[in-house]
Amino acid sequence: MSSEYATSAEGWGQFNAGVHEFQQFEGKANPPPILKVKCINTKKNPVFEITRISPEGKSACLSLDRKTFQLSTKAVPDPTGAPSQVGEIINGHGIMGVIRLGDDKPPGSSSSASETRVAEAYLVMITKAIPVAVLHSRTVYGVTGATLIPVSTPFTSTDWSRSVQARSLIRNIQKYIETAGFYFSESTLELPNSTKQSFAGDASPAFSLYCHSQGSISSSAGKKAAQTPVQNIHGWGAVNMDFMWNAHMVQDFKVANCMGWVTPVIQGCVVGGILPGYGAKLHTSLVSRRSRHRAGSRTTDRGINSNGQTANFVETEVIIQRPEKQEFCSYVVVRGSAPLFWDDRGGVLVGTKPTPLNKPKSPEAQDALSKHFSALTNLYNSFCVLSLLDPRNDECLLKETMEKAIQIQTEQQPGASNRPSEYVHMDSNAIKFKRYSEFVSAVEGSLLGRSRALGCFHFKAGTVKQKQHGVIRVNCLDCVNRTNLSQSFCLKHLAWLQ
């Protein structure tokens, strides 16, 4: 293990000494899996036949009845009559699920079957993707193209689905999917046999893009299954449902026991490459997973909700892999809005101030904070709260309210497991005036020390060598510049394989 440090954020891809250049991932990996959606008009019903083709040439089929919306893995009977009954074939790389627009009702609603229409239901398909990294033997792809395929037929569609408003909405959804930073990984169902296993073979945990590495261990062992959102999905491994952005679109597949056909996607950032030197090439990845809860823009979604979910919550993991030795290590940090009910009255208007909406000792504020802390404890075992709110300006009231709320929470149940191991405030005022060197000299040593104390996750040849004991939860006002810089210091200590 090396004593050198790997950097992240602005300095990502270069060791602390500045000697080794980070070689960006060039996309030389397995091509995305192929899906074909074909419309077949049988004697009774129009059906979508979805065919998945593996790199080995093997195929599997899924049928979707466009009238009853039933999914089945049974083969679609050959259409009778003229060949014109076989419609257009659409090629893609994954199915995100089904989205319903207009006033359509989802499966399981209380209305009768005759009242439940599928006229505004659309099958969302990933049509273009580029490889960006290799993670746990699987290629990770960035989504660059998507299409919404109407499930209804021309004879059953509504006037709304043919309107200008509907077409505009569909175009906007497609554009959002293509440009908002969505990522997915190869499924083990599409991998050749030679690479179907993880580093440790069949007995290894279900490491994946969709959950931090240590969380996959707990998921595989069945620990805390009732408390955590981590689930094992056939073909995809451990998936944290809080970070699966298409979780609300998969109900039809879940009911039909066809979840293996859905491609989970995360929103955030995935960067992969190689760090040469140290006796071997190190496969390095930076993965940021953004929570699907309260994920509006930073100027419109603030603080916490009654379920304990904070706005703009992001889990960032740095992973360094050494495939030839069946070894990797990872380190996780998280960020999220200040865990209070607060608002920035007026948004970005000049003169507006961050304003707490509840007193720190109010039952609503304490209940929400307790739920948030419990969620962090269940996912990461323990956590340290790092606040970068500025005590000299309009953020002062928010800082003091947050400190008071955490203090009350700790005093109410001293020794409770779902309490921060430490609350730390660091003065980040120098960053606002672009005096970065002052901030670095003031906080870098402290953050590196706390990061080392937490350790990191180390997995080698089927054995967990070390675990990360907790995470540092960082927040400034908007969880952007100050948070980025401080998290880069936290992640600096990780480069250690040689």
C-alpha cells in the first residue's frame, strides 16, 4: 500500500505529487447490450415483443400486451396473415420502465379494469449510450439517447396523446433523459461467462454501480434488510432504491416478476480511467449517486422533509481497482442540504436570506432530524457532520439553528446509535474571496486525519480486509463549491494500491 494520496474534484486524476497523469477512459469495452422492440399484430391483440441479445448471441423474449398491459416471458405466437402485420423494429440498450402521462391510472389502482386506460402509457427505452468506466468487471455507460414508445395503438389512443402538448412533453422528457447525466451498467445477464463473476467468484457480494461497495456486503448478508433501501435485483446486484432514478417506473415489471428486464439508472457523475505507475495500472473510478428524493434545483429545494430526506443528497465513492490481483478499495463521503426546515426566501434575488422555518426544538424539526440520522446510521454505520456554513454573514442564523438542533437531538437520547459521532464546523469564508490556499492550509490536515480515522473499504480475493467505519456528511449552503473542495480533501487519502 502506498503512502501517496489520490486526489479528486478539481485535482482528480493526478496524484498529490503531480507525477502520474490520469488516463481518461477511452471507451474500449464491451458494447452495450442489444434490445429489440418489435410490434406484432396477432389475431387477438397487438403485442410488443422485446428481445434481449447477449454478446454470445443468446436471446430471451418478453412480450407486452398493448391492450391489457400484461407482461409475459412466453414467446409471442407467429402472426398470421400478411407480413405487414409485423411493425417497426426499434433497437436499444435498456428499458427504464413505463411512464404514464395525462390522467392514466397505474397498476393496482382502485378503479375497475374498464376505467383503467393505457392510452397515455409509454415504454421508455435507452437507444444510445457511451462507455465511461469499468466497475467491478462491468462496463458503465452514460445515456445519450432515449425514446418513449407509446403502448397504445392508433385505435385506442386518446386525443390528448395526439395533441401538441403531449408531443412537446415527450420531447422534453427525452431531452432530459439524454442530458441530465444518467448512467447504467452492464447486467450479468449480458456478460460472457468468462467475466460473469466478480473478483471473488460466485461467493462474492453483489458489487454494482448502484450501491456503495460496503453496502453490497450488508445486502448480500441480509443485514438490516428492513431498515435500508438496498435490494438485490437479479442480474444487477445490490441496488440502493434511493438512488435508482427510475424506481417509480418499474411497477409493471415488478408485478409481473420481470425486474431483470429493467435497467436501473442513476443520476450523477461517473468518471473512469487508469492511474499508471506503482508497479501496475490502477483502474480508478469516481461515482456520484444523487438521491431521487427532493432532487430539484439547489435554489428551489432546500432543507429536509418530514421523512428525513434532505435536498440534493449525493453519495460520492472513489474506487481503485487492481483486477489482476482481484483487489479493490473504496472510500465514501456524502453531502446534503442542511437538515432543517428552511428556505431561501426569494430564491436568488439580491438581499434574500436563508431562513429557518421551525425552531430547533420543535417536534417536527426533531422528528425529521432523527429520521435523517437513522437513515445515515443504517447505511453507513456512523457519521460525522461537517458544516461549512459561514458564521459572518446571512448564513449565521442557519448555522446556529443547525447546531442547536443537533445539540438538542444528542441531549434527548445520549448515547443513541443514530447520533453523529462528531459535529465539526470549519470556517470557509476564505473560499468566497477565492483565497483557496488559506482554506487548504486551515482544513486539509484536519479532514485528512478524520478520513484516515474512518478507514476505507478493502476487498481482496474474496475477503474483506478492512471496512470503512463511517462517513463524513458535508454541507454548505448549496452543497456546491465549498462542499466540493472539502470532499476532495476527504478523498485524498485513498490512493493506496501499488
